[in-house]
Amino acid sequence: SRPEFMFEDIEKQFPKLLSNVSESVKMHLKSESLYEVQIQQQEKQIRAFKRDEHIELPKNLNYETLKFLSTEEREKLNLYKPSTLGQAIRIEGITPSSVLALHQICSKHKSIDIK
């Protein structure tokens, strides 16, 4: 989506071009142009998740010491004890931002031991 270029501008500049296009198709085109950037960002995030979902969480990770987790998230992670990021994100109540922070911990854990 380009904020300086709106779908309505196309209609004004080229009225004959869209004169035979149904309203439902016009609505679809408007939606596509409006949300294109967000859709691309989500697709990028999905690709990154698929690439990283197999990353293992440290076995000795103490969720109680991770202040970025909510109480509910700590309880659920302690209850289910996911072994990978993919398992963690699939637990109801675990937010994407918490999984991202866990990913960063996994990256750091490669070189240091988390207590």
C-alpha cells in the first residue's frame, strides 16, 4: 500500500478503465491495495516462524525468572514444558511477543548457560 496513491485516484484518472468492473471486484482491489504491506509483513513472519519453529528451548530454562512472561504464560509453560518454539507458540495464551523473546534467549543460550 502506498499512502500517497489511493484506489480512488485510479477511478478518477481512468474512469473508463473501471466502468465495466463490478462493485465487488472494486472492493476487493481496494482491500488488496490497502492491506498489501501488512499482508507481506505477515507472510514474512510466517516464513520466519516455519524456519525457526524447530528451535529447541533450553532444558534448564526457568520460566519463573523471565519477567517478560505473564503469570498465565509462566504457569502454562511450566505445565506443558514445550521443547521447541513451535510447541510454545501453539499453547493457548502464549503471545507471539513472548515467543520472540524466547527465541532471543535460545540464540543467547548457544553461547551461555541459562540458570
